[in-house]
Amino acid sequence: MPFTVLNSRMVEARIGPGQRMFSQRGAMLAYRGEVAFTPNIQGGQGGVGSMIGRRIAGEATPLMTVEGTGTVMFGHGGHHVHVVDLTGETLYVEADRLLAFDGSLQQGTMFMGSQGGVMGMVRGQVTGQGLFTTTLKGVGSAAVMAHGGVIELPITSQRPVHVDPQAYVAHRGDVRNKLSTALGWRDMVGRGSGEAFQLELSGQGTVYVQASEEKL
């Protein structure tokens, strides 16, 4: 069920019989039709395994299951919303940036250390997102939130992308990440304005970057 973009901060999804989707609690703005919203305790489509992973990760973004027949409008906190369409690949996204997603997508969690080793773990500490991130895999759509809008940057084996960890929203594809320092002599003497850390993403895929370094 693809999302319809209503404006930069709101999306709408149509739900039919036998379909369902998941959203952050409090993300529903309005709906039309016979639609039911229930708290989700199974960790989305990933079932109990996903639920356990979310609890280990200290997941603080509870989900709602949305079912019925009608249309639902989503938005949260006035944040900009960006829709990502998946065709079988995996989306890696910070849990608090997920607004809503198709129930057909398989949800899970990934230990940050598995992408980038120790540096992946360090990245979790620097960004304040912890050591885990949420994964969505399959065919469907997900709506993510960001400050000031999102830009999609392609990642290739010849051209890795460096991103400020606070500006990172999500990525997809066969991508590896590691945290690198960007301290030069100007930073050492206190004269530079360069970032102390950069997130380096290499491989083949796409990274989604927000226009602000603020947290949600």
C-alpha cells in the first residue's frame, strides 16, 4: 500500500481488507472509514524475535497496528516526512525516525557492531541511538521522519559517502558503515569548525540525510 504524500509533513495510506500496517503511537492525524488502532506488542511483522530485539535494544518507540478499510493520515511533531519504497532490499533506519510502514515488511533489529565492528558500536554511542538499529525488509513502503527534509545520496564502490552522524536518517542496500575521525591541525588548536566524527558508508546503495543535525 504505497503512501500518498499530502505535503512535506503529512502522508496518507489506504488500507483494505486483509491488509495492515504499523505506525508510531500518536502518529495518526485523521482517518476515514472503518479503521482500528491497537497497541502492538509482537514487534511488528518480525514477531516475538523482533519484540525481544527491540527490548534488548532499549526500544522506546512503541508501535500501533492499523487495520480495517479506509484511509489514514500520518504525521508527527511537525517533522518532514520522506517515503521510501522497497522492492526486496533491506532498509536500516533509526527506530525513532519511523513514522509508519507496510505490514508486509519484515521488521527486525541489527546490532551496530555487525556493520563496522567496534566502530559501528562507537557510532551508536556518538549518535545517541544505542547499539541497535531497526531493519525493514521486503516489498512495501516506509515513511520516515527528519528535520528540514531528506536528500537521497547514492553510494557506490568507487564513491563512498561521508555523513555527519547526527544528520544520518537511514540507508539501504549492500552498505558497510564505519565511524572515522576528521580532526585536522586546525581542530587540534581550536581554530577549525570541522566535524569531529564522520560516518563513512561504502558499498552499493542509498543513504538518506536530513537537512539538520538536530535529533527528533
